[in-house]
Amino acid sequence: MTTANKITLFRILLVPAFVLLFLEHREHGADWMRWSCLGAFALASVLDAVDGFVARRFHQRSELGAVLDPLADKMLLVAGIILLSLPDNRFQRLPLWLPLIILTRDVLLVVGLGLIHYTCGKCTVRPRIPGKIATVLQMAVVIWALLRLPSGIQDWIASAAGMMTLWSGVAYADDAARQLGSSPRAGPTPGQ
């Protein structure tokens, strides 16, 4: 258990705290709950960069970290974006198409990983620049909404997040096609 993995586990533990604070704020409207909710989300977002830096700087990359880090991102972002897409008079609502795009891409990624692993015996997932940009924009739109900043700019950030999420999905699909195409097990079975 590396230091980077411990930071990632802490990020995962921040997700239920964020959700609970969000729901409590929604129920009771206390402003300190909104700020606490925002703090939990922002801390988990900042720690995403910290655990990556620690893993690279101190050579702590691990297979566990390669699974936990994107899982922590997905849990935090999906929770935030879904909660902010629900009807609520306390926050500017995020467009419903944003969680739809994100969830569809993520489900297709998981199905693709399973298919590649089954077909090729192993799967290599490399982080791509469009995916990193999509993650940052998704974090930004959640923070923007939690801060209750002007909704016009929020719409632009949501649109950019949606476009980058689609672009990253295409990039990951291209990687998957190359891995499947290069595997001898993916070709036709010789006739008997």
C-alpha cells in the first residue's frame, strides 16, 4: 500500500461525505453544509492531482493505483453530476445530457475493457489527454454549480465537458480497436 494509494483511498472515502453533505444541504438548506459539501468535493479533486504527482515523483505506480485512481474519479464525478442534474431549487441544474454522455462513455469503457481482456488476455489502458481535460472540465462544472456562479458560463463549461467526454470516448475506442486488431486471438478461427 503506497502513499499514493492511501491518498486515493481517502479520495474514495470523501465521496460518501460529499453526497451526505449535499443531501443534507438539499434537505435543510444550511449554507455551512453547502460550503462543507464544496470543500469535500474540492479536496477530493485536488488530491487527484496530488496522488498522481506522488505516484510519479516517488515511483509509486502500481496496478492497484491504476484501478483505484480512475475509480475514485468516476465515483466523485458521477455522484456530483447526477446530484446536480436532479431538480433542486438550491442550485442551477446541470443539463440531463451531461450525465447521460458520461455514464454512456463509462459503461462502454467497462464493456470494452471486459471484451479486450476476454479476447486478448490482457488490456492496456493509457490515460489520454482528452480524458484528462474532460475530467478537469467535469470537476469545474460541479464546483461552478456548487459555488452558485452565473449559469451562462456554467452552460459553456458543461458543453465543453460533454464534448471532451465524447472525444475521450472516441480516443479510448480507437485504442480498443487497435488492441483487438493486434491480437491473434481476435482474428478468425481456422477451419477444422
